[in-house]
Amino acid sequence: MCKRSWVAGITVYDGPEIQTSLTIDLPRGFYLGLSWFKSANSRDFTDNLGNEVDYTVGWSGVVTSFRLDFGVAYFDLGKVVSAKGGDTVQMYLGAEKDILLNDHHALIPYVRTEIYVPVGAWQGDAHAGAHIFAGVVKDQWQLYPFMTLNQRFAIMYDTGTFVESDHGFLGHYTIDVSWKLTSAISLSLPTFKLIFPMSNLKDGRGVVRAVGARLDVRF
């Protein structure tokens, strides 16, 4: 079973699903992104929270040795291609810097802020808020020329976003093994994500785990 959660640890859909993503690089560091989540348990693309379409416009580049990434995304949730299910706008800004330990190992500290604004027909106390990632590290080990181990640990502060969410800290840990199949194709298998509260959250959020795989193709 694949349990998909927002970074705040809120379980959106508990079941298997397929995600397809397309990123188009534009001149001067700009890019367009399109992600499509499809519930494997549903024939109707619009009937549950396992279905989602995300649209992103952003920019990434290097400024004084830091890699910056910022942009705006629109999350079409629930009833896809309709605001009746309650959608979300996200604005994000991140920065990271490589610290090379040797030819095969790099630490990449980074910070990131994500601001969420609910739009459409949300029910209940839906409100805007921010997820702020700080004191976090990405870890990359190139074990072989065709094999890389990637880890990431993040401490995230939730200001109290979306419906009845409490403010507090959560930990995020992800790990995957990336296999370089060709110069243009790589496979991440397995992938594992763990989200867990680090402070006393009164909204019932607990530990969330998710497993999966990812295939990346560059044109």
C-alpha cells in the first residue's frame, strides 16, 4: 500500500497510486511542471483524494554558489478540474549548497519555505499557513558509477496549515537507491519516506510511512 501525505504528515489517500510527472526546462532557468496522481483503486479520475493534478511554474539557478529554487504551484485536489473539492496554491523558495566530502560523497544542507493558500470549496476551518524547513541535510553516496544512495533528513515547522491543523515540528526522512540504466534513464528503487511528529500535536497526526519506486527519463 502506498500512503501519500502532504509534507505536514496529513494522510491524503491511503492506497496504491501512480504518479506521472513532466518538467519542461525553459531559457534562463525557468521551468514548467505537471504532475498527475491517479488512484489505482478508482476508474473515475475525479472521485477521491487519490487523484490530483499539480501545475508548477518556477525558476532555479546558482547565485553566489547557492542553488536557488522558487515558484508557484496549483494543486487540483479531490474533484479534479473543479474547485468544488477544494484546491491549494503553493508558493515556495529554497536554497542549498553542496559540501563535497570526497569524490563519492556529498552533504547538501538546505532550507526551504512553502506557503499554502486553500482556494475553492474547502469545508471546515481551512486557512493559509507555511511549512518551514530548517537545519536539514541531503546526503548522497555514489556507491558505484551506476548506483547512488540518497538520504534526506528535514525538521519542518508547520504554522498550522489547512483544516484544524496544529502548529508544531515534524521530522522528515527519505531514502532511495538510484540506478543509472542509461545516460538518459534512471530508476529509483526502492524509495521510502517517513514523517513523524517531533512536538506535541493535538490534531491527531502520527507516524506516516510510504514506499514506492520512480523512473526518470530525460529527453
